[in-house]
Amino acid sequence: MLPKPELTKIRIGIGAPNEPVQFSPKLAEMLGYFQKFGLTAEITGFEGDGKAVQAIVAGQLDMFVGGAGAAITSATTDTPTKVLAMNSTILDDGLFCGKDIKTAADVKGKTIAIGTFGGTAHGSALLMLKGLNLTTKETTIQQVGNESTRIAALKGGSIGCAVIGISQKTALTPLGLNLVFDLSTAKLQWGRSGLQARTDFIAKNPNTVLAVVAATLLAQNAMFSDTKTVTEKFVEFAQVKPDAAAIAIAAFQGYGSRSMMFTADAFTAPRDVLGTVNPAMANVDVTKCFDLTFLNKLKDSGFYAKNGIPLN
């Protein structure tokens, strides 16, 4: 049994309401998990993390689901937030390169195309370089544009490599292009999406926060253990066709985190990317941007074991 929550109603925002990576709080509400722990949840969708952050700063939300970057950015404000559990710490991008670029040594000295500095593709590029044991001084990261533009540049030979979604592998490899690094299978963390709250709310309502984390964790695991029900609920919520929902949930199982555990590494790359466009972010202490207390309490109390939730 969890301790009685301080509140009976919780307001949670979702920054990407039509994506499985942020679906677990709404799924928890749909499956009755919040009610199980003495809470009624009001889930609101927002178009992007920025608007959800504005709502929590204004006091219109108690918690929200968004990227690690939101917590990092908030660390320099008077309304900091902390991430409590991560839906995903995996980016599903690949480093695709020209036909003569096959190894890390070949990548050295080449240009890597991304979307924009400070964006997720930029973060993917930094993680890929880390995985290849290369530094930013040994390559040139260049803003090229959206994925279609990057693919065209790669095909045309104007750039050596490009950050492109791994789903494009089947289309690009027959063209003689090489997948030099697959970020989706690497153990390199990026705080893609996580449940977070303002630090003052966490301090004032620890039992409520624990209940929300527990309910969300159960829903997150249902996305792996009860695919049929979850797909039906995603169709209902996201208003997508069943086939599209099934594909989206299956894909999530490849990059989602069942344990919702993470380390400080999930915040380091996002901070470094933010620092390239906002120098004030470069020195943020990422350990102040998250709180693993609640997940650890659930683990230590046997909640994970009782509900068949793996710890990896």
C-alpha cells in the first residue's frame, strides 16, 4: 500500500499528446490506475513542451510530461522542475554516410548534417560521435534542414554523413549508403520524455507524487504487456486508425523504458546541446534536474517485483 496522497485531484499536461512516448499518464487515467491510489487525474494535451511548461509555471498544472531539456532550462529560473521518471532515454536515429565512409576512422574529418543547432538531431550527432570515440573537433556538424533535405544532400554527395531516422534504413542501404552508427541500439541516454513537476510541488506533496509515479509506471508497463488493450486506448485518445496505432505502440516497445529508470547521462547531452545556443545552459548542474527518490522507493518497497516490472 502506498501512503495516502495529500491531494485527491492531480492535473497533468502532455507536451506531445499524439505520441506513444507521452501516452502513459493518459493511459493510467483510462485504465483506472490513478483511482487505485486515491487520485482523480485531469490530463490535458499541449502542442509542445513549451506550452506545457508555461502552464505549470502559471500554476495551471501540477505535473507534466516533457523532455529533459525543459527541466534543464528551468534550472536557471525561479520555478525549477525535476524529472521523476523517464518514458524513454533512447533516440531512434542513425548516422548514415556515403558509400566510402564505413568506419569511425572514415567519419573523421567529414561533415555531419543535422536539422538545426540545439535540436534533437544535433543531440543525436553528439551522442553518435561519443559512441564512435570522436569529438566535435574531429568532424564538422552542419545545419542542413529537415530529414528530407538531409537525405537529398546525402544522396547528392554534398555532405559525408547525416543524422536520419533509423526507420529509413531499408530505403537508404540499397542505395549504397552506409549505416555507421545506430543510436537506437546503443546504450547512450538522452532524456527524450519524462514525468516532471516543480520542485516546490514535489516538496509539498511527496505522497501525491509517489502515487502519480506509481500509476504512470503501471501504465508504462501495460504498453509492453497488454498491447491489444493499449492499442485500443491509443486509438481512442489519439484519434488514429487501428493499424497506425498498432505500429506506433510496437515501435514504442523498441525505444520505451519499462523501468522508467535513468541516470544523469540522460541529461548531459541535452544540456550540451542547449549550451550551444544558450551559453547560460552550458554550466547547469544536471543532478539538480531530476529526482530518483520516488522510483527508488517503489523499487525498495517491492512494487516493481509485485507488478512484474523489470529493472532494466
